[in-house]
Amino acid sequence: MIFDALFGSKVETISSKETEEKLAKANVQILDVRTKEEYNQGHIPNSINIEVTEVENNLDKINKNNEIITVCASGMRSNRAAKKLVDLGYEKVKNMKGGMMAWKGKVE
């Protein structure tokens, strides 16, 4: 309780391989929190791009019923975004470990 109050909620992590496997299933939303420029250089297919600083202003684009996997370049910004979503009541949020640096799947 005290830890959560000081540092925010703890977020479950998921590997890039597990993320790739989950993409074949319905009800999974990839939230890429990098800048537009980073996103345009290559991103996971069907992901949505909302910069980490804009997540709270774009909650209408993030489906609470889906499992949400946050992604950035290395996993730091996406962890921050995932914590923010959990704090806002999103229950099915995971952060992809290693970010796009760890991603071996298809890129658009």
C-alpha cells in the first residue's frame, strides 16, 4: 500500500514473444507510447500511437475491455504509461519488456 502510494501501481510485464503470440487473439490492444517520429520509423502492426505524455488525454481511444500491452523503445516510458492506466482503473494492462529493441516480430 505505501509502495503504491509513493511509486504507483506495480505493472505486470510480458515478453515480446508472448506479445507476438497474443496478437493472434482478439481483445488485445497494443499501445505504443513513443513519439510520432519513432512510431513512423516502425511499429507493431495494428498498434495505436499515443505519446506517453498524452495517454490521460486520449483514454477514449483505449478500450478498457481489451488486454492492453504498452510498448516504447526500451520499456521505460511504456512502464510509466501502464502504471498510469492501472491507477486510472484499467485492469488488464501489461508492459512489454525491452520495448521495440526486444521485438522480433513483424513491423509496419
